[in-house]
Amino acid sequence: MHAKLSGLGTFVHRVDPVLIGRVCDETIDASGPRRCVFGSNFPIEKLWTGYAALVDAYRDAVAGHDLSAQRAIFHDNAVRLYRLCKR
């Protein structure tokens, strides 16, 4: 089982750092950082925010976790789950 951290503004139609932080922390605590992967949910969230603001909110949300957890969530897990080539 893996959890994709995305779409958290879909029902509130905004980037809500408190909501994103709470959901990310609870999900990472429950599943572990190796089972969580960031996803933007674009272009849907483009209706209320820009991509940079969205990514910044998720980066801030996981900033309390160690660097290896952050790298797993934003890179390593996607490479593994989606079988992306490393070049």
C-alpha cells in the first residue's frame, strides 16, 4: 500500500497549509515516508493556485521530517513506484 499526497485543496478550493501539514504528518506517521509520494493534482488545482505555491506548501508540510524522508516523498518513491529510469 502507498499513499499519494495530493489533491488536498480540492474540496476547500485553496492551498491550506494547516490542512496539508496535518494530512501529510498523519499519513507519514501512519504509513512511513517510504510509502508516501507527492502528487500535484494539476491541472485541477490550477483553478485556485499556482504550481509553485502548491509545491511550496507540501515542502513546508514535510520540512519537519528528515532529509531522507523528504527525498523519498518528492523523488525516490516516485522513481520506484512508477519504475522511472534513472539517467
